[in-house]
Amino acid sequence: MVQTTKLRSLPILIGAGVMLTMAMGIRQSMGLVMPPITRDLAISVSGFTLALSAQNLVWGICQPFAGALVGQVGFRPVLLGGAALYCLGLLVLSGAHGLTAIMIGAGLLIGIALACTASAMAMAVSARVASERNRSFVLGAITGAGSLGALIAAPLGQTLSVAFGWRAEVLGFLVLASIMLPAAWFASRVDSVSTPSAAGAAGKSASAALREAASSVPFVVMLAAYSVCGLQLLFLTAHLPTYLAICGMDPMLSGEAIGVVGCFNAVGSVFFGWAGGRWSKQALLGIIYTLRSLGLFVYFALPPTPTSTLLFAAVMGFLWLGTGPLVAGAIVEMFGLRWQAMIQGIAFSSHQLGSFIGALGGGLLFDALGSYDLAWKLIVGLGLTGGLIQLLFALGRPAPPPQPAMS
């Protein structure tokens, strides 16, 4: 019986991993489009980053609703609908001739699509079929697999852009995004898998779960620190290619750096998934935010070189999405599985609010000052503050007993 359950779970986990790989790999590579598209369409850096910021804001706003919708209609319509919207958004972006189409394609449509296909949904699918003993490791492995998309999307996009222009780059992303449709179909088979941990029809209502989360101090602290996480990641994703360009680096270096981030993210996600099964998940989150901030400080305080950039990308990659399995696992421990997708959506809304500020704020500061100096200093300061508060809070409180999986 255990072997049969594992065999039924494997295609679901592979589907969730591939879906997440394509969704995140393309999204992490969107910054590569910014230099050529701003030149070709004569729009400002802040104009393009407004679209990326809107994407992340829409993603965050829609995530709790997508999670709640799963509780009502199941995963299949949500995942498949999200994959289709992702393809449509890239198609609209490839034909853009102004900021309006960029906002609709890269901002609105892809933002909604990410709420239905990216990390929160992949984590929710995986948590349903993973055993309690192995759940943290499985979540880390799925997150790690999801990071590999940047190894495909970034080099492919950069090559197409150099050879044929940014529109060919976006169409290349569209081909990759089409893989999400069959992947979402397999992942959504979780609807038909009945496991003890996924049961719980008699569990608490959505409103009761929301009230419980809002009154939980550990959750609120994690929520606040998670917003700083989003601020750091989107600042790098959106602005590192432009920063390297104004520093006179080879245009291919941006794609190589994003690829290195993806590679080391796979290792870091698996590691932190494993570590989250052994030590305090919230303390590990604080360590990630603190170390990431120190890495940002060292890199931006010195003149960039190809070697320092790739080394920086490796460090950031290791610390990149290791937060995913830790946040997802902490939510399951605190509130159980019944409304995990919805509560994780609330957490991710906070993350995406930070992402919105990181992408748009970096663009506005660059347009106003002509450099990223003030932007990266603010990013480092906020990251250190959030990381240390998260770490001190976690170390100052005993770990709560995990919630029953039926809740």
C-alpha cells in the first residue's frame, strides 16, 4: 500500500516540479529583456520595472484567492488556467509596442498566472502527497527543481536576444511556458489522491483559519521578514542586468549569472529543506536573510568583475529560494494542511509587496540619481534588520508542537 502511494505520488511531484521550473525560470529571466526593450521602445527603466512590480503585486494579491479557490474547486482548473494565462501573457509581451501592452502581458496576465502555478501552489501540491516525516525534504527538493528553469531560460533568452532581438527572446520563453500545460495536468492529479494528511473535510472554515493566522505572533513576524525577502530578490532579478551593463560588463554575463543563481538555488533549496526537518525553520529563515544581506553588501561595495559577479550569484543562489520549503513547512506546523494554500498565499502576498517595492523602488531611485548606490544600501539595511529580528524571535521562543495534519 505504501509502495502504491509512492508510485501515485511520483508523477504528481514531477509535474509540480516541472511546472514550478518553467514558471520561476522564465520569471527570473525577465530582467534580461529590460535593456533591449527599453532601448527599442524608448521607455524608461522605471517604466519597465513598473510592469515587473505590477506583476509581483498582482501575484501577491491573487495568491490567497487562488489558494482559497483550490479549497473549493480543486487544483486542476487553477493550475491549468494559470499555465494558459502564462502563455497568453508572453504572447502579448512579444507583440508589445508600448508600455500598455507590457503592463498587460508581463504585469497583469503573468502575475495572475504565477499565483496559480508558482511556488505556493507547487508547495501545496507537494505537501499533500508527502509524508510528515519527509515533507520538509520533499518541499526543498521541489523548490530546488523549480530553480533549474533559470539554467534553461536565461541562456536561451540571452542567446536569442543577441542573435534575433528581444521579441525572439520572449517567444523562446513562450515555448518553454507551453511545457507548463502538461506539467500542470500531472500535478493536478493530486485532486484524486486521498491521503491521511490531505483529508480533513470536517476541518475549520476558511474564515476561522484566517483569524487563527492573524492572531499568531510567530506567523506575523515571519510575514514581515518575508516581505524583505521579496524586496531583495526582485531588486536583483530586475536590476542586476542593468547594473552590469552600466558597469561595462559583457552582456552575456547577466544570463550566466542568472544561470548560476538557478544552479546553486537547487542545492540550497534541497539543503534548507533537509535542515528544516531538523532545526527551527524560523531561525533558518533569519540566517538566510542575514547572510544574503551581507553578501549584497560585499558585492555592491566593490567594483564588479566577471569572477566576483559569478561568485556573488553562487552565494545568492544558495540562499535564494531556500525560504520556500521553510515558510511552507512552518505554515503546515502552525496551521495544518487544510487551508495551507490559502495561508501560504497570505504569506506570499507580503513577500510580493516587498517585491513590488524592490523592483519599482530600485528603478525610481536609478532614474532619479543615475546609480544604484542608495538602492542597494537600503536593501542591505532592511535585510539585516528583518533577518536579525526573525532570528532573535525564533531563538527566544520554544518551537511550538506541530498542528495535526487533519486540521
